[in-house]
Amino acid sequence: MKEVILLLEDHSHRYYVLDDPQISDSEYDTLFQELLEIERLHPEWVTPESPSQRVGGAALDTFEQVEHRLPMLSLENAFTDADLHSFEDRLLRFLLTEDRPEYIAEPKLDGLAVELVYEHGLLVLGSTRGNGSIGEDITAQLRTVSSVPLRLRQTEFRRLEVRGEVFMDRQGFEELNRQREEEGEALFANPRNAAAGSLRQLDPKITAERPLRFFVYGIADSEDVECKTQLELFQLLKVLGLPVNSLAAPCHTMEEVISKFAELATLRHDLAYEIDGMVVKVNDFSLQARLGAKARAPRWAIACKFPAVQATTTLIKVDFQVGRTGAVTPVAILEPVDVGGVIVSRATLHNGDEIRRKDLRIGDTVLIQRAGDVIPEIVKAIHDKRDESAKPITMPLDCPVCSHPLLKLDAEVVTRCVNPHCPAQRLRTLVHFCSKAGLDIEGLGKKSIEQLFELNLIEDLPDIFSLERENLITLDGWGEKSADNALAGILAAKQPPLSRFLAALGIRYVGEVTATLLENTFGSLEKILAVTKDELLEVEGLGEQAAGSITDYFSDSSVQEMITAFQNVGVSPLIVEKKREDLLFSGEVFLFTGSLKKISRSEAKKLVKDNGGQIASGITQKMTCLVVGEKPGSKLKKSQEKGKKILSESDFLQVLDGAL
Ligand code: IVH
């Protein structure tokens, strides 16, 4: 077991720190599954530092405050070469010398500053910067970030306080926003906000699902370590297993710093993550110590900021788009303008609150920017330039497509069209159904679906399966080949795996993960159609929102008609059979009452499921066995009356043990 952990740690180190992976992702996965299997058989061997423990523990009620032993400072900014030269002049004056120091230049990562405390090599505390002196305890959240080591590769330091940046790379950010769009949730404006929103989650399980990354850039103080320079420190941090940004580079002179900055400015667009400048630090720690800090920032470092890619233009009008889940998103239509080499004519406004917060009006001169390469955004309206003709923007009361009254729930920022027959939603649902996130039907991309929808050749999902060759061949831009291609794709999609089919339907809050959970728990479409909200809430990993959304969806009569229509056109989702008959708890349906002492209830439920059993929602006909903890409730008496099997917690564990 130790060996598997060491191997996994070693591969993580190669991947995150040395940037030199030696096995593929799937080989890593296999090894990881092996660890899970060993830990399942021997739960007593699990340590908090095991790579399996990154899934996120119990949700917190609040974030505890953490006082930083040494304040986490910020940096002064330099915008021009002259600013950098005067930074150097100030250093020399302060040090009373003419010897110019050496520097180290590092990308300035655009994320969130965090502090990690390791004691004897183990991660014991992780916190946000907060106001610099007091931050918040986000240890549980940081433990889910794969590039944050839970254990250093050496244990010599009694206590080591390292600092660095948690961020989201572009791909992770885009994927997350794509998922959120699909599930009808508000989008994050940029990777920085997404990283901040993901870390500040009381429930670490949510953080665990977000693609966060980490780079270390320093330590709180260099007294305990014997390094003489920042460069040496980076060597040490790497040896300890902490990921250092590979673009950090020593510079002998300020001229070198300046040319490094120019280099980074061209390189930045090719990086997998966003940076907003370059941090320049005096390399020598003894000089750093002599220079010290002013109130908010050290004297030995400065941040060179990239000029923002911004421009001003006019807000011509606001369009309102209706998404698949009915979410109405305002989109700013702009007088086209060149922003850092890209012509921008639209920008998302996210929602009505954002329009109000920025006090935008039609006709305003607005400052827009491209945050990295991501969606252009309106930074602000230039109110001095506003004239009387500027018109306020009002969120529509009715759907711009179907005229159904829109709804804005208090808990949501999003305004929605709740008409299930809204053509905009239907079209988007059709597009989603055929897309990669759905059944991935080759030959039926967005453009084709739009065309077929406009010609009324498809109105609802099952119509896709009744399309005929003659319908397709005559379409604009289609020929025999593309028609046959699409028909082959449609035929192949008639027996999709159940989870894929469920995810393709476009039920709110049901993406790939939830769909797989449903397939694994209920096993057939029939069972899922009949499932109650309480039964769904029993499923580990399904929340209130998803459960409500699923039952609302399947209880809608038009959905039920649609399912029948699917059957009529020969669509039958397949269940990938799992060999579960010969497992310990096959055929058993467990219920728990009272508090368990040796394991948690969720662990107990997991053990049942892992061994082929099911969990009951209450004392039902199906339920076969009650496990009784301390202070059992009325379920005990009722189960006895109904003649169900009763096990104490230790009986239950013994039965399991016998099987191990
Ligand atoms: S050093 C004493 N190095 O920039 C200051 N900071 O404006 C220690 N940042 O809060 C900061 N990349 O979150 C340093 N390579 C880097 C950085 C970096 C990003 C952030 C950091 C800090 C902010 C200061």
C-alpha cells in the first residue's frame, strides 16, 4: 500500500513539479484505483495524506480566521521601463551602494494568494491572504488541489510557511463555464473569479471538482532555510515537491529584466494560464532583509503590469439570448472596435444585476477589455461622456422569443423563460442533444440542427430519429454523402448508454457525472422515470437541487409523451451490465437508524453499495435489513414488526469483515 502511495506521489511530482510525466493519465488512474481498492479493504490504513483524500471532506459552517505569523504583503506596480529604472535607483539609494543587484523575474499569476503551512513535512494549514494580516482557513479546500502536496518529500523543516498562487488555467475555466451554461448557472467572468469562487466554497467537495492549480512563489521568511537567494529557494522548493513556475528566470541587470518582460508579453497568449504581468525580485536574501518593507509592500520587489488590452467604443443596443435552460442573458452589441488586434463587436453582460451595478445605458461610451483571450467584457461606462439621449436598459418582462412571462427567482441572479415549449429552448435542447456533451451524433452540428428546426423538419428530440434521406438531401449545402453520414450517425445513436442519454436530455443540474450516478444507482430508464425525490436524496452525491429538477422533469406530461415517442422510434438506452449478482449484498436493501460509532453513515452506505447492495429511502416493501446504531428511532420497532432483518453496527461490520 505504501508503495502504491509512493508511486502515485512520485508520478504527481513528475507531473506537477518536474513537468516530466512518465506515465499516461489512464495509467495513473489505474494505479489510483488500485489504491482505492486497498483502502476499501483496509480502511484502517487510510491516512490524511493519502492521495485518495483529495475528494473533499465534510462541508464547513463558516471559515475560521487565521492570523498570518508574518503579514502577506502586496506589491507596488511598474507600468513603464522608467518605473523599473527608478525602482532600481531607489534600491541603490536605500542600500547606499552603486553595485546593482541581480534580480529574478517571475510571471505574475492571475489568481489568489494563499499560504500553506507544513509541519515536519505535513500540510497542516492553508489560508487565504485576507486583509494581509488575517485570512481564512481553507485547508480542507486546498487539500483538494492536486498540485498542492499533502506531504513534502523531505521532513527536515519543523515548520515551513510557503506562499503561492492558486489559479485556474484557460482550458479548465472554459470547460467549467461550458458546464455551468449547460446546467443553467451563472457564468464566471474570468479565470480569476472562477478560482476565487471555487476556493471560497464551504463545501470542499465542490472545490474538488474545480480544475484548480497552484504555483509556489516564496516563503514567509527565509530564516529557517539556508538558501541565500530566491533562485536557490526555488531549487529547494522543487526538491521538497512544491510546483515552481518554470518561467522564473534570473536577470543580471535591469536591461535583462526589461527584455524578459517584452519576451513574456509575447509569450503570454500561448501560456495555458493567464498572467497579468511579471514580478521582479531582488535575488539575494541578505539584500532583501536589508531592504525590508514599507507598510503594504516590500522594497525588494515590484510588479510590472501588462498594459490592459482595453478600448473605448459605443454601446449600440442590448440583445437578449435565451439559453437551453431558459436563462436570459443580455449581450451588449458594440460599435466594432480593435482591442489588442481583435475586432470586438459583442460583449456578455451576464445578467440584469450586472447592468445595474455598472449603471450602463444604450448610447454610452464604454470601456471594454479582453481579459486574456477570454470573453470581452465591459469594464465601465464613461459617465462623463453620457448625453441626454442615453437610454436605460430594461430587462424584458416577457421572453424575447416566445413572449411567455419571464421569472426571476429571488435566490438566482438569472432571469428565466419557464415555458417548456419556448422555441429558443427547444432549439438549444436539440443542439445539445446531438452535441458532444449529448449523444454526439456525427453530421448533426449546430448549423444543421438550426436549418432542420427552421424548416419544421424537427421540433422535438424524437423527431431526429424519424428524419429521412429525402429531407436531408435537399437541404442547403447538403448532398448524398452528408445525408448518408448523418443517417448513419442517427442510427448509431439509437442505443446510447443510459447515462449518455440522460445527460443528452438537458435536464437542469444533470450533467455527465450526475447521469452516471443515476445509471449506477437505478440501472434502468423505467426505474428513473418512477423515482421519487426522497429516493434521489438518498443517493450519495445528489443534492436537493438536482433531485428536485429530475423529479420535476420526469413528472411533466410532455416529457412522458416524449419518452414514449422515443420508444416508438426505436430509441432504447443501453445499460452497461455490471456483474453484481455474486457480491456480498446483492439483493439486499439497507436502511440505517441511530448514530453509528465506528464509521460514518455515508461510509456505511458506500460499503453497502460497493458490495452490490442498495439503500432504502425508508421502511419500504423493498427494504430487507435495518442496521441499528446508538439511540435508534422508531424505525427499529417498525422493522421488527414487519419482520425485517436487524443488524447492530458491529454485526454489520462483522458481516463485511467476513467478506474481506
Ligand atoms: S511575490 C511580498 N510572486 O501578486 C509580496 N506575488 O500584487 C509577495 N502574485 O498577492 C508576492 N504571482 O498574489 C509574488 N510570482 C509572484 C506572483 C505574485 C502573483 C500575486 C500575489 C500577491 C500579488 C501582489
